[in-house]
Amino acid sequence: MDTHSKPKPKTKQPEKPKTKVDVRWIVTVFCISIAISAILSLICNELIGHMATFMQFIVLLLIIFIGIIFDIIGLSVATADEKQFHSMAARKIKEGKLAVMMIRNADKVSSVCNDVVGDICGIVSGATAASIAMRVFTDPEVSFFGNLLVTALVSGMTIGGKAIGKYFGMNFSEDILYVIVKILRFLPINTTKK
């Protein structure tokens, strides 16, 4: 056996196509985030702060619920199979075209749903929780632990809700996306873009 045989040349693996950074999209998301955060912070400071404690709890639960729902939507679009909606799109059904468009722009859809809306809901729910804690626990000796308790409960509800949402988002992505496009079909959305 020849011990001096030449080593086999390494075969080059095909390079993955490089995706371009969409600077315009990043700037748009940045501006949208600032606008929504400013509006919601204003609402929190001006409206929620003057509500009754019971109504603050309702608003807090609603904000957490919105964050969870948008997290599910973002994940569903990112994991949905485009093939399921091709026949609908071929038959010029608006829901099919809209679903295909959303899946092909999954990075942008999930960025808005998970990052913009989800993170803003997290910030607003934290501010609302602090406002509730300050109102409920007025005694200085209890307020620290009360604030800690409310914040921990809000965090637990948000994280637990999103964990459950991830299960549904990944296992029922096409069904969830179909419901979403059914709702969105009433909006003036252009489905001709790929």
C-alpha cells in the first residue's frame, strides 16, 4: 500500500446566497417602534394612571394578551408552509395570495409582530404593573415586595403565555395563518407584490 499517495482535493461546497440588508426596512421599523412606544407611553401616563385599579388590571391583561397573540402570529407566518396556499392563490382567492405574500415576507412580518408589537407590549405591561403596584401597595414597607410580586406575576404570565403560544404557532401555523388572512382580507392590502 502506497503511504505517499496524494490527499484527495477538497470539494468546494456551494456558497449560500447572501441576503442584502434592507436598510430602508430597518429605518421604517425603527421609526414605527418610536411612534408606537411614544403613543402607548402617553396613553399609560395619561389614561391608565387615572383609571380605577380594577380597570388597570383589565388593561394590563389585555396588553399581555395582545403581546401573546402577535407572538403567535409572527411565529405562525415564519413556520407556515407556502405550498398549502398555492392552490388558493392560483384560483385568485385573496386569502391565498395574502398568505403567500406574508410567508414570502416572513422576516418582516415576524419582526413587526414579535419585535415591535411584542416588545412594546412588554414595556407597556411593565409600566402598567408598576402603576398598579404603587396604587395597591401604599405602605412603604410593603411597596417594594408588592412591586416585586406584581412584576414577577406579569413576567410569568407573559412568558408562560408566549410558551403556550409557541406550541400553537408551530403546530397549527397554517390554520392560524388562514384565520389571520381571513381577517386581513377586509383591509386594503396589495397582494400583487412577491
